[in-house]
Amino acid sequence: MTDWEIIGKATQFIAEEMGVALKRSAISPNIRERMDHSCAVLDSEGRIIAQAEHIPVHLGSFKIGSRNIINYMKENNIKMNENEMLITNDPYISGTHLNDVTIIAPVYDQGKIFCYVINKAHNVDVGGPVFGSLNPDARNLYQEGLIIPPVIITPDIIKIILSNFKDPETAKGDLNAQISANRMGISRIKELKTKYGSEEILSSWDSLISHSRELSLMALKEWKSGEYRSTDYLEKGIEKINIDINLKISDKGIVADFEGTHGEIEYPLNAVEGVTFSAVAFAIRSAMRYSIPTNDGFYSIISIKAPYRSLVNPEKNYPVSGGNVETTQRIADVTLRALSEFLPYIPAASSGTMMNIMLGGKYGNKYWSYYETIGGGNGGRHDSIGESGIHSNMTNTLNTPVEIAEKEYPFFFTKNNLRKNSYGRGKYHGGEGIVRSFKVRSRTYISVIADRFIIPPWGLHGGFPGKTGKIYIISNGRKKSMPSKFSAVLEENDEVIVETPGGAAYGEKQ
């Protein structure tokens, strides 16, 4: 192994170690248990050198968000000194949604910025009218929470932020964890510089990026050049919102053209540029059979053509909270379906929703907020059945352990098991979804943003689709079926039953 490979692996491990530090010091179960965070190392120009294997929708968005943040600093004459950090959650800059708070810090070398460390973590509540801040009824960005423009962190800035978050104690702990993770990254980069020297590291990073690009182009040469089209849909009530893609593949790169996709909407399903890019990049990277370092070299082979003021590139300030969690899943689905036109090993569709559950209220003398996503069934594969009860595609989180949730929040679980026979049938059937139900101990506000309640996950090559998702609320003995996106009030002992979609099948059963 050459020196540049050693330095490259060391840089990747720095990102991984940042993630470990963030997880271990966070307060909220969403970060501490579910690991809803991501970390990366950037060079002084904002190119991604290395990233940890965290959340796909976060990681791809760093490509867009890092560039936007650095450009914003230049345009607004913002300069971070050593030991200073900058914070933002503006999705039209950082690239996801308001809950994902991004913190970036410089690493200096002889008075100049040598590189940056950056992390992004889903803070459970960032203000706005609903607990959890993913507002199913949002008609603009302002109804989704506090917007933090890129600004250097000071005690006063933190006070403003915490004054707008409904659970400031938890938020303070999570923000401190993010700051600590960056400090860990800075320390490790400085140790790397001491060992190898600045010039050697910079040269190695250039080699790492070039190597990744070469491998990516090599992988493309094994693919069939051409144009491959696909369409899939999101649900807005009973209305179908189309996402169209035309993948143009050549040995020089890939262009994902979204011409024909539905226009932007006053509904929280718009996807900012960072989300659109991350979903396409995820699908392409997953389809490549080479072991490719995921850095700026790989990302450089992908171009996005997303019409301005469309669902996948909205004008600021359209609402985007669900774009990060649901539209991103559908963009991944539509990209994978296009790839399946010439790659026989692409699996059938997985559950296709993050099934976002937001809960909150006042218990005792304080407000609380809870957030989790619930897994489903993976699609059947070309040579085996799909995995059951697992997070798939654009989410890489874990479930919140029942014991942790019940200990820290005023509700308890009544069921947590696989949803039997929810998969699509075929030669290789999909995985089973999940049934997860709970009762609340006091008046609780619930908001849900999910999908695949009407349009099921699609099968491939004759395989049948998976079952659609369902949510029920049982109150005073009455069981009510709920839509995929809603807000409601739960009274004490009301029960919520969540049934996530199963994966579709691959191939016709003989």
C-alpha cells in the first residue's frame, strides 16, 4: 500500500471516529441510538476527501452543501478563525432539511486554512408549529422551524437557537456533541500533519480523488451506454406526484435529467438540490460493483439536470422537510428502476418510505419531542429474497430500542414485530415490513410523513409489488385509518398502530 493510500484510509477513519464521538456524546436517542448523523473531511476548496459510512442522504448532500457554505462565506466576507465553527440548517444552502443542523470547522496550517471537518445531525426539534418540526401541513419553509443562516457559533447564537427549539436541554447536548466531534476531527488531522507533513497529505488527497474517479469511470465502461427512462410517484392525498428521470450513461459520466418532473408544490415534499444529488449518487454508487472510495472523485462523474422550480429543485422558500425523507426515497427508486433496464442485478423496490413518526407534548413541567423512522421490507434480489424489517436506501439508521424510548418518553409499546405476508410474491419475494404500535401516557401531538400507502413498491421481471403501508389510531375503542401524512392529537391511552410496506418481488414465480 502506497503512502497516499495509507493517508487516504487514515482520513476516512478520522471521519469515522468523528461519528463515534458524536454518537457517544449525544443526548437524544435519535442520534445516540439511531445514529442519525454523518461526518466528513473536506479540503480547503470544499471537495469531499473522505466520509464515514453514515446516512446516504446526508453524505451526498455534503457535495452540494459544502460548496454552498464556502461560497456563502466568501460572498458575505465571513472568515472563521482557528477554534471557531460555523453553524447552519438552511436547506437551500446545506442541502437537506431544517432538522439537519450542519456544523463546519477549519483546520489551520501556518495561518492558512488547510482543510475543513464537517458534520450533520438530525436534531429532533428545530422549532415550528409541530413537535419534531417535520410539518405535514407546511406550505412554506417558515412553517417547518427556525432557519439558521451560515453564522459563526457564539454563546448568543446558541441562546437564540435554544430559545426556538422545544426541548432546549436535549438540543444543547446534541449541539455540544456535534462541536465535540469536529474538535476530535481537528485534533486527528493535526496528528496526521505531524506524522506525514502538509504537502504529503495534500498530494495524497489529490491522488485519492483521482483514483476514485478512475475507478468510477472504469466501472462505467462495463455498463451499456444509452438513455434509460423511468417514472415513479409520491402521494399527496390521493394525488400522484410524478418524478421522471432520463439517465444518460456514457463512458465519460452520467447525466440524470429530471425534465418532466412535477413542479414545486406548497407541500413539504420538495427536494432541494443536495437531496436530489444524494439520491441519484446513492443509487449509482450502490449499482457499481467496484470498491470505490466515496469522495469528490466519484461524485465528479455525476451531473444533475433538475429544472428550476420543479419538485426536485424548488425555489426558496418552498417547504422541504419531507423532501429529505420521502422524495429522496422516490428519487432513489426511480434511478434504480432506470438502471434495472440494463443491469439485471438491480433489486425490486424496497418499502420506499422512511415512515417518519413525530411525537411530543408537555409531560410534567417540560416539553418533549420524539422522532424516529421505521424500517420495512427490502426488495427481492436477482438471486435471493429481500431482507425483512430493515431501513433501506436513503436511510442507514437503526431503530430506537423499545427500552430506551419507554424510559425517556411518556408512551409504551404494545407491539414490535414483522408484518407477516406483507411482501410481494415471486421467484424471490421481498422482505416483510414492520408492525410497531404504542400507547401514549398523556395528551400527545403526533405528526406523520410517510408514503407508499396508495402506490405499492414495484416488482421487477414479473414479481408482484409489496403491500402498502398503513397507520391506525385507536381512541375510545374506535379504530380509525389514517392517511400517509397528517397531524393529530392523541389523548391518554390512545394507541397508534404503524404497518410499514413490504418489499416487492424479483422474478415471476414458476
